[in-house]
Amino acid sequence: MLLVLILLPGACSPLPPAKNHDDQITIGLEGSPTTLDPRYTTDAYGSRILPLIYNGLVTTDRHGSIVADLANSWKIIDNHTYLFRLRPKVSFSDGSPCTSKDIKATIDFMRKPDNGCPAYGSLNIIDSIQTPDSLTVVFHLKKPFASFLYALTCYIVPASCCQHSLTKPMDIPGTGAFRLVEFARGHRIILSRNPHYDLATPHLKRICFKIITNDTTRILALKKGTVDLVQNAIPPYALKFFQRDQCLRVLSRQGSGYKYIGYNLKDPIVGNIMVRRAISLAIDRRQIIRYVLKNQARLANGLLPPEHWASTQFLKPDSFDPDQAAMILDQAGFPPQDPEGIRFSLSYKTSTNQESYEIAQIIKKQLAQIGIRIDILRFEWGTFFADIKKGNFQLYSLKWIGIQDPDIFHYIFHSSSIPPQGANRGRFSNREMDSLLEESRTVIDLKKRRQIFFRIQQIVAEQKIYTSLWYRNDVVIMKRRLEGFEIYPGGAYTSLRKVKWQDT
């Protein structure tokens, strides 16, 4: 009740004096990155921050199209050879020049399997890299790779940092608009303006990402004005209160963040495809979307949202049919084992995020209706994510954000992509899938490639490698005086390079 009273509409929230806000911003995060080393970052928290610190040869715009970044131009000489010309006079935040040698050293580091970089699976297609001069890089591929430009969105670091894999993030200069000056994991991340940035100077001198894991504390921090912006980290029930606040602005758009349940396919219970099908039928997604997410999401039928060029329209979201689910478990040889109707127990791992826990509780109740007892195990983000990568789970729930290139299917589902070489966390192995994923990389014709991805998505759905839940809307709440912030795919904070405070 206290929270509701605090959030009731009224006068504008008190702001600190404008002079304290003219050159800095504080952003509330619900979780902490496990690392900010761009060669190893895979979690959403770090991925959203890295575009402010680092650049790739190319990058993607808000619509997912490839655009120049460190590269000034490029030319595809043939389907095995790519030539890039770099922007002149680009420097790292320590003042050292960024040259073709840094490009080569970074990518050579990430394509070595012993270094365990997540980008290995897409960069090992490279046969050799040449640097004819300081501003020219030539890539020679082992075979054609349709997604090679997307692979080159990986971030570049100085060659001096590529001699080993234990460099601290604070000691890895970038070429972005800001530089990392503090990384207190679980507490805060501080960026300051990069004095050697070669493009338009950012209006902000300092960005503080404040880690606030508790939903209520985060809400109150935004209301009190101790944080200036929160993105995709406000409980849906609180949105209507912020929409009435005269000093705050709410931005919202249909999102592509994909929420799913993942399975350990080596587990004797959930490794059974019939069990996974039963679980998928027993979860009432519409109920969760309506009552927990306040309709700030839409049902998902797979990894790619309907508007993606490679999305398949013939796959439908799983229906809610607990009776059919119970029948499937009977057929699978899992009859009730006690008077309460329990068939077996499973552990469900999640983070300490409150909303994720509430959703896990609802799923627990829904699965109990078909005789599956769920034990919810909550961990802080770093421990949770480490367990998922190790395969130390039966069930877990996570989300994929900012998906643009469908080659991500190779990263997630190819048998060679088991962590740390990729994100095949469930240890899925299927010859047809491997063959299709490999073919998808060599086919340039878009129509043919789309058909391959249709079949790939069909296998994912048939095998129930994931149970698809929903695509979450992107929602930002920020001070009304802030201008220039735009929502990027996956919630990247890229637009902070242009954000400024309005004069009062």
C-alpha cells in the first residue's frame, strides 16, 4: 500500500539542481554484467553497454541493417575475399592509434578455439587476414559465408590486449564515445567521455549505471530522481503510475526480446521429448502476459519475431492444453507416483530478479496441475549464468535480445556450439540441424536461405529444444528533460552518445 501511495500522480518529482545534471546521467539496471571484456561478453547487461565503449569494423543500425563503423568502406571482391578501408585518425581511449594490426590481432584472438571466445563459431570461417597497410584489412575465407558482415560486428581492442585472455576490462581501451573508468560488479559501472573519440563529442561527460536488483527500490529511485532513466526494468504494474508523472516520459514499442524455457537435453527426464512437449502444453502464457506482464508482451512461436525476414509464419504458438499434457506424460511412462498425483520433480533455475521469480512461481503452479513438482532455485546473476553455460540445470528461463542475423541459430543449436564455443547450453545434437546450419552459411540467395531457416525453426519447434513464451515490449521511463534517447534493438544504450539535458 505504501508503494501505491508514493506513486500516486501529483506534482513533478523534485530534481537536483540543473547544473548537476548538465553533463551526467544515472541509469538504473536490474542486474550486473558478468564481464565487460568485449571478447567474452554474452549477457544482456553487458551487451547493452558495450556499444558506448567499443566499435566493430561494421555495426547494425536501429533496423538491423549493416552500416560502417570503424570501416570507412568495404568491397566484396569475391565470395571468399572481403576488403575493408578504415576510417583515418581513429584512436583508442588511451590515445594509441587504431590500425589494421589491431583489427587483425583482435579477430585472430577470437578465432582461436583455445581462447574460448563466443564469436569463435562465426570467425573460424576465416582462412587468413592480411594488412597491406595501416588502414587496409583483407579477409580470406575458407568458404563463402552469407553472414560474414554480421560476424564483423564484433568489437575491436588494441593488439597489445590480445596476448592473453586475462586482461581486466578496465585495462582494455576502446574506440567508442566513452571509456570504462569503474566496474564494481553488482554495484555500479561508470563511463566517462573518451577524450580521443574522433566523431561528434557526446553531450554527456559521465554515465553511471547503478545496479538496483530490487524492483521496489528501483521504482523509488526513479520516482525520487536518484536515477534518470530505466529501460526494460520496471514492473508492468507500475507503468500506469509513471505515465501520470509530469516530470517523466514513458517510451514504449513492440519488442523482439524472446523469453523461453531451456532444457538440459542430457537429463534423463527433460531429455525426453514427450516431457518437453507436455511442459509446453501445460503453461498458460496468455494468463501470465495478461496478469503479470499487463499485456506488455505478445505470444512467441520461435526465436525470430513475425516481422523478421527469416521468421516462419506457419509455426503457431503452443496451445494451452493441460489435459493433453497429462495424457502425453502417461504415454511417456510417467504415471502419478503418490496420492497427490506427482509424477516426478524438476529443478527450475532463475535469477534473483523479482519478476522472473514471480513468473517461475506461476509456471510451478501450472505444471503441478499435470503432476510435475518444480523446485525453484534462485541465484545471483553471475552464478546463475555460469551454471547455465556449464549445463548445470534441468530447466531454466532466459531471454534473447536484439536478434538480427539468423545465423544465431548456428550459435545456439549447432552441435559444435556448446559453451564456451557458442550457446548450445542444452547440448542439442542433430545431424539434419547441423547440415542445415552449415548450408545456411554458404547460400547467398535470400529466398533459398529463408527456406533453410524455415526448416531449422521447424526442427527447433518439433524437438522442443526451447519452450517459447513471449516477445517482450521495450519500455523506457526517463526524465522529461532528457532528449535524444532512442530505443535500439535489444535495449542497447547506443543513443546515449547523443543524449543531452534540455535547458530549463
